[in-house]
Amino acid sequence: MSTSALTLVATYRRRVPSSLERIWENVMDWEHLPWLHHQSYLSVKLLEITADSWRAAITMPPAERPKGAIIEVVCDRLNLSYWSRTLEGIGAGTEIFTRLAPGEERTTDVTVEFRVPTVEHAKADALGASFIRLYTLLWDQDETMMSRRQKQLDRGFHDARV
């Protein structure tokens, strides 16, 4: 879907105390979603993966009436960015664009833009606020995982998976 046909409902910014290497690992680690982010993902079934992208069927809460979607994540490492797109199901057409900017040693500035198709102007702010709340939680959880992995690597545990 063309970005011009979408409405920007929010932009989220934060500095993450993690290197680009840890962030790229995290972005490509589809398996951690239901484990670490269980409040947002009940399950993830990988459909396709390459060196810089993956596509999966996801199931989201509530457990008694789960919602499904097909999402894809595409990394553009050269331009320090990645897209997460909802291809089918709940939220189809939504695009989340993330830009990364390396900061001081092992810090990265993250800017996330949330774009959705056909949203009423009156609902755009509320939808944007819900994306900000969700992504604050997801990045908090990811930040903890990435920091723990870096500490293990620094101690010499090179095969450490968190």
C-alpha cells in the first residue's frame, strides 16, 4: 500500500540503550513475540523468512475471541530503517515505519511512525495514543531483553539467547 494513502496517527521517539546489532537481532527475532510480549501476541507462525525480512500469521488477545493477522517485517539496514506491515486480518493496511540513528556507544535513537488506512479524523488521536502506549510497553520489554543479551555477550557467553 502506498504511504500517501495512509494517515499518520502518531510518531513515537525514544533513546534505547542498545546497539544497532542488538536491535537488528530483536527485529528479526519473530519467535520472541508471544514469549516476551504475551499481552499482545498469543501465537506467531512463521510463513517466510529471508536475511532481512519475515512474514508470519499472528494471533492476538483476547484468548476467548482471538484476532488474527498476517504481518511482514522488512529491514533496510543500509538506510537504518524497517517496516512492519499488516497484510491481512485485523488492522490490514497498517504500516509502522521505524528509523534508527546510532547515538553514543551502544545507544540508538528510535523514531516510529504509525500509519493507518481510512480512519475518521475524530478517532485518529485516540488510535495514535493507543499505538504509543503499546509501543512504549513493547520497547520497554525489548530493551530489557537486549540489555540482558549484551551483558551475557560481554561476559563471554557468545551463544547466549534470551
